[in-house]
Amino acid sequence: MLVVYNSLSRTKEKFQPLNPPLVKMYCCGPTVYDFLHVGNFRGAVFYNFVRSWLEQSGYQVTFVYNYTDVDDKIINRANKEGVESNVISEKYIAEFEKDFDLLKLKKHSFNPRVSEFIPQIIEIVETLINKNKAYVVNGEVLYSISSFSEYGKLSGRNPEELQAGSRVEVDQKKHNPLDFALWKPAKPGEPSWDSPWGKGRPGWHIECSAMVKAILGEQIDIHGGGSDLIFPHHENEIAQSEGCTEHQLAKYWIHNNMFTFSGQKMSKSLGNILKARDFLTEYHPEIFKYMIMSVHYRSLSEFSELTAEYAIKALGRIYSSLSLAEFYLKDTKELIPNSNSNLNIKNQYQEYLEQVWLKVHEAFDDDFSTPEAFSHLFEVVRDFNGRVKRGMKVTPQLIEVCLNFKNWILKFGSLMSLFQEPAQDFLTDLDNRLLEKKNLKRVDVDQLISERQQARTNKDFKRSDELRDQLIQLGISVSDTPTGPVWEVAK
């Protein structure tokens, strides 16, 4: 039974969708005014896994992930560059989707743009005005938080205390300093649409309420997003959606935590914003996904060169074992057990893998505990490395172990869009990137390996040891196997 931590109740709850096996899921996507930073992608990667695990568990998921293409940041950039705001938003939607494709994440069911839902936004605002939950001042529509008795239930913040200690600039037109804009009057140089209150554009929070209601209906199962959105964005979203429909907006609120850089929260003021595109260019996308998924989604995650190195070492171990399995599976199809083979009778290794998978299943069902699941994955890798070595005689039994191991790893990884690369290709790419960082060339390493092998053949062990020491100093690890030396960049 899947249990999830619900930010609304602040407890773990059994996951019971409103209309099983259907699951309606909405996550706040990016504001598209620039290349996205690495923190923006923690949610994209994590909720990709959430959807995959729900589907693995038998649910049918409709996953909506929006683009905010109407926003002050977009307008400011457009004005600075002397173009229409939609030029900026479309450019960076395309750039986001390039990054998304590099990560090989599964496409969402819907990627709505705010600009496509202006009529639905206006309809909700009108309903809120008619229900005396919003009021109009000089063409601006403001939501009255005092009209919603449960305001603060998601964040746990008391509106009176918030008002007393509010940093919100005093605005004489507001009934309460915490009242927020549903509709803003048009300003020069901004996109605008006709409305009952004059030309204008939507406020930030109302956008998500309208897209949820229009695509998924008045109630959904899961609403996700970063923990920085709990207040005020998600709190305001609840107030306006539930004020409009008089139904609970989302049964489960799931929030992923932030990245930190050397113990500091990633922020523009600290100057430690790192664009995802820059990271994905320097490192393989697998490294980025592993860095995200190896840490529990509700924990702060350190993002640094050191944690990238940890990910490289971990991926090196996994892919090295996969490469060994693929080495034995290559050109040995005639030895792979067929449906009539007695080897397909459940053996001890298959039973072992099934038992470990049950532990993985329990971990994922316990509020998506990916770190616990990864500990079981490395147990399987260690066990495989103890069973299979280079230079072993190829037998149907060996092939079956390799096949079962590979399928198990691929099954695990497919849930996170990990471990799907051809193993040796990934290892070669990883080594090439590491060699570049060391200012080394593969051809030069190959030459040293060849010279050492020749020295071993000539029984010149002194020279062989000298070359091995030289390779170690360069950060190159060499393994001597019955089929010849195998080298990689030490990880």
C-alpha cells in the first residue's frame, strides 16, 4: 500500500485516489523567461518518477505540467530585448523542452500555457466576485482572504499573525494587506486581454486554478510543486479554487525540497544559480538524474562538485556491472534460455532478485523512499559482481544470470529514466568527459596501456610496474583480465 506525505495534513497517509484506478495529477511548471536552473528540474525529475511508480502500481495517470507564459519576469525581459512577451516565452519553452528531452523524461499528458486559458481565468474571477470572495478596485480584482475561513491551512500560517508581522507593502486599496491580485489592469508595454473590468492580465495564482479546473476538473488527487511554492502560491491557489467550487482542490499535496550549494540555498542574491543546460553540457544527464533521485525528495539536497563525483562513482559501479552483463550477452543469443528451456524454471538467483524487488517496492511505497531503494540496488550490484567475473566460461547458466541482472536493473531504472543507456557507450562517454577535465587524450592512455602490455609480454615487470604507477598518477585504473587489460578513469 502506497503511503505519501501530505503537506496538507503534515502526516503520511494511505494513497487512495478519488476515482481509482484513475489519478489526476497537476504540478506547477516553469515560468519561461530564461534557461531553467538546476533547482527547477528537481521537481521535473522527481514527479516523472511519481507518475511512473503510480503507473507501475496499476493506476492510470493524467499528468498536467504547465508553462507560465504570462508573468512580470517575462514582460520585463521582453521589454528589455524590445520584443513581444510571447517571443520570450516561446523561446524558453523550446529551450526547456530541449533540456527535458536530454533528460529523457516521459512526456506529460498536457503542457498548458496560461495564455491559452484567459476565458477560463475570467470565468473563475467572475464567480469569486459574485460569491463576495473578491472585489474590484480601479480595474484590479483582489481576493479577500477573510472570505475564506481556512486560509493558511496548507502552510500552517495564521493570517492574523501574518498580517501583524507582514512585510507586504501597505496598499490602501486592499481590505487586508494579504489580499492578492486575481486580475491586474493593463499597463503600457504589457500583454493584455479584454475583461469585464477592462483590459488587463491575470495574477500569478489564478492561472493554476484555471488550468486545473479546465483540464482535470474541480477536484484532483495530487498537486505537486517545490516547497518554496507552499506559501503564498499554493495557499492562494487553494483559497481561490475552493472559494470558487466549494470542493477540496487536491486530496494530496506533495512538495519536493530545494537544492543547496555548499550548505547555502540556491538563490540569485548569492550568485550560485546554475543553469541546467550548463550542467547537462558538462556532465552526462544520467549524473544529474542520479543526484536528484538518490536523495529523498523531502530532504534538502546538496548540489556541488563533490556530490557530482559521488554520483559519477555510483553510476560507474552500476554501468560497469551492466557492461559486463552485456559483454556476455553479446553474440550469445543461442545460449539465452528460451521458453522451452528448463533453465526458465525459477532458480535461486531469480528468487533472490524477486525478494530484493519486494524490498524496493516497499521503499517506493513508503513515501517514494528512493535512497532506501538505491541501497537495495547496490546490494544486487554487489551480488552480481561476486557471481560474474571477466574471463569466465560462457554457459547457459552464466547467460541467464546476466540476462536476469540486466532486466532487473533496467526495470528499476525505467521508473526514473535511469540506466537505459548502452552500458559501454555510457562508460566511454563518462570517461571521455573525465579525461577532458584531466586534459588527457584517450589515444595517449591507450598508448601507455599498450606499452605496459608489451612490457608484461616481454616479462619486463619493472617497466610494467613503472607504467602502471604512471597510469595511477594520471587517475587511470587498470584491470588485467584473461582477455587483456581493461582501463577506465578512476571514479
